Amino acid sequence: MAAHPVDEKLPALKMATSGLQHVAAMYAGVVAPPLIVGAAIGLSATDLTFLTGACLFTAGLATFLQTLGFWKIGARLPFVNGVTFAGVAPMTAVVASTDDKSDALPIIFGAVIVAGLLGFLAAPFFSKAIRFFPPVVTGSVITLIGVSLLPVAFGWAQGPDPAADDYGSTTYLTLAGVTLLIVLLLRRFTRGFVKQIAVLLGLVLGTLVAIPFDATDFSPVAHADVVGFPTPFHFGAPQFQVAAILSLCVVMVVSMTESTADMLALGEIVERPADEKTIAAGLRADTLGSALSPLFNGFMCSAFAQNIGLVAMTRIRSRYVVATGGGFLVLMGLCPMAASLIAVVPRPVLGGAGVVLFGSVAASGIQTLVRAGLDRDNNVLIVAVSLAVGIIPITAPGFYHAFPETAKIVLDSGISTGCVTAVVLNLLFNHIGKGGEAQDVTHPMEAGQEIASVY
């Protein structure tokens, strides 16, 4: 009996090239969170390179857990895992509230470990409770993730140093605009592999354009080792702060919700529908990967929706292809010189590409909301209030200034507050009592398909 396409082992060359394509599709997404958090802390170029390499390494390990799996861990689907965008805003809030910036990463790592372990224990129960996270909730949260990250792209576009005289200069803004234009042209006029890696090519071409303007610094590559290993707890032993743990636990709920929707969508695409058992195993891989990631100085891991779109486009459904991509990620994490290449990219170039990258996340959330039944007044209220609450930290940064610092770690994350608001309002309007309007319990798959379709 022939193996299911998901379990098919392709010829070595096709396995390698297809695996690299998955890496190319998600590379920019993996390196963006460490860049954002590292810049907020003020890490040196060397430490930023180390943190980036560590996130690549742990993304590869998490992908192994998800695709190959063992025991009851791993969905065993062509499922790519990497650093989740959802954790960026709460992590930068932790950085902002920490007086000694050297403590920021240990506090973040401690919170990720606890959130990962709790998520691992909750995985089988969460797979049963997904009906409480319909598209009206997931769509609101995914939209907030994109909207919360767009100011980061705008900041990058203005230059590397907000205190510098040339911050926001026409040169920097032009470089950002040129990069954005390159990405858009590649997406519009190319096909297949080139189209899929348009953001990555935009970063490369934008960096080349920036060289004559002295906006490119190649010193990180010159000083990087060819071979290295992400030394465990390089930035210090994990610290466990209650407010940070609570904030990252909320992110874990968001991450598990997205992963569930993605698994259901991917199961349909590869014609191996994800049942409750598969979802629980996939969530265990997500959460265990997240709990282990800080050991090697990485962040919380989750599914990458853009790779689901790649599976749908190429029709290459083998999980071993994605596992091969995970192998490339591990190798890149073990080669600091490869990881340092992203540090060469000027901030304005990153800003131009970030508009597309982060805007696509917001767009996928809006597409999910289209299927959320917004013809119902209750759902309109849920979206309206959730988005309003989630946007507060962006539009009014000092809104919670009178609250204790520990509370602000949670409150200053629009994703966390927006998610909690959406879940509570959904329970109030659509589940508690007899006045709630019926919900479509098939929503997670639809949400995942919508996320995939934006790529």
C-alpha cells in the first residue's frame, strides 16, 4: 500500500530544495522578533547575532518535534514552527518595565518556560475547548498582532538611532520606500519560488541599494565565527516574575488558538484531517518546543501560517520536506556567520519589508473576521471593543501610567488585553445564557484557511 503523501520521502535533491523553500518563506518571520526585542534591550551587534542564531536553532528543533514527533507529541504534518509574533509586544513591554536591561531576557525566558510547561499540560483540554475561540476571537487577535507590530516597522524605516540627527531623514525613508516597492514588484510580477521569497529578496536588494548611502555595516559578519553553539542560558539564568509569566501565558493561549486553526486548515489541504488527538499532539509539540527554547536562548514557538500557503501552492505535502527545512534552520543556528547576515540589513530596509510582513498578519486577521459572522450585532460589538482595547497601548502609550509596573506588563500589551477582552465578550454574548447567537463550530478550519490564503 502506497504511503500517504504526508509520509512520503522524496528524492534527496527535491527534499533539500523544497525544504529550503520553506526556510525562505519563514526566515524573515523568525529573525524579526529577536531583532525587535534585541533592539529594545540595546544588545550589541554580537549579542544580537547570537540571539538571532539561537532563535533559528530553536525553530529547527521545534519543527522536528512537530513534523517527526515522538510518543504523543507532534501533529506529524508538514507544519513549520518558529518564533511567534504574538509574544513580541508583551516581551518589549517586559523590557520597558525592567530597570536593569540585563535582566530583561532572563525574565522573558523564565516566563516562556512556565507558559510552555503550563501549555503542555493544558494541551489535551485546550483541544476540547476550541469552540470558545471562534473566528470573531481569533480574527480580532491576529489583526491586533499585525497592528501592534506595524509601529515597529515605521520606527525601523526612520533609522537605527532615534537620538541621531538623521533619524527620519529622507535618505532613510527613501530606502524603506524602495525596499517596499521591490517587494511589491516581486510579488506582482514573479511566480513560484521567487514570489514566495519576495520579502527575503527585498531585504537583499534593499541592502545592496543602501551601500552607496553608507547605511550598511558589514562588521557583524567580519567578527562572527563560522561555527558556534547557542550556549545554554547565555544571557543569564531564567528569572520568574509573576506579571511577565501572566502576560506570556496569555500569549500562549493566543499561540495555541492560532496553531489549532492552522492544524485544521493544513489537515484539509494535505487530505489528512486533524482530529482532536492530532490537535492535542500538535499543541504538545508547540508548547514543549516553547518550554525548551529558552534553554538555548530562544523565544516562544508557534506555527507559521505562511508555510501552510506554501504547501497549498506547491502541493508538496511531505512532512519530511518540512523536517529537512528544520534541519537547515538548526545548521544556520550553528553558524553565527549565517545568522549575522541579517544584522547587516539596515534598519530602514527592514522597515520597508516589515510593512509587508506585519501588514500581512493584520490582513490575515481581517480575512478571518470576514468569516466571523459580522452580520450579527453581538459579534460586531466583540470585534469593536476588543480592537479598541487592544489598540490603546499603541495610540495612547501613557494610558495606564497610574497602574503598578507589574500590571503594566500585561496592560501595555495590546495583544494580551485584546485577546482577554475578545474571549470574555464572546463568552458573555455567545455562550452564557439563552440569548447568545449560535456559533459555527467548524470555524477553526475556516480561520486557518483564511490565514493561509493571504500568502
